[in-house]
Amino acid sequence: MVAIEVPAEYGYVLFSVVSTFLTGTILGFRVGSFRKAAKVPYPFEYASYEQVQTAPAERKAQLLAFNAAQRGHQNFGENHLATVGSLLICGLSQPKVAAGLGVFWSVNRILYSIGYTNWNQNGKGRYAGGLGMLTQYGLVIWAGVVSWGFATK
């Protein structure tokens, strides 16, 4: 059995994990404001294709923005667990670096979501948060390396 010693700076990692929770909350509030503007009632997750296609121009823009905000929030959810798990593992090795990457990921998820709802750029605004995905991939690989180190001790 391997004893795992938590570094003194591991609290920074936990702080960065909390930043991801706050990010999810911020994105959820954004979806709520776009939902209200688009007048899409609960429990409907998205405005339907038919709703969007038959809506007048101004309403169509609101429906598309709501769908984009919802998709940005769901994309966060799809990537959140892998990021949090990776942060917790990587933080056992280099807590301050892992914590910094966690906060960087959170900020980039917000930028991604804001950009994704910017239809003036035809959805290309989401690339503003693209570094967050690269950060996530790096964290996952790094977590594998750290895990391998524990497994082979």
C-alpha cells in the first residue's frame, strides 16, 4: 500500500476546485437570464428547431442565444468531472501549478460561454476560451503520469 502525503499547499488545489463550482453557478445564472429573454419555459431544455425557424428575427436571435448559453453550460458539465479529478490528482504532485491551471480553466470556461453566445462572430467567439480545453487535456495527461508514479512505487 502507498501512503499519500498531502502537500502543505494542497489548500490551493481545493480553492481552485471551488472556483470550478462557482464557474458552474455563474454559467447556470447566465442560462437563466437567456431563458427569460427567450421566453423558453421549463422543463424545455432548448428552443426547438421549429421554434427557431418560425420565429421573427429578433425572437430568433434570442432563441439562438438561449440555446448557445445552454450548450455552453452543458459543455462545462461534460468537462467538469475530468477537470476536478485531474486537479485533485495533479495537486498531489505540484499543488500550486495545479491550482493555477484550475483557476485558468475556470476563467476560460466563462470566456468560452460568453463567446459562444456572441452570434456576431457566428459562434466563433467560443474560441476565446479554447486554451481551457488545452489546459484540461494537459491536466488529464499529467494526472495519468502522477497516477502511474503512485502505482509503480
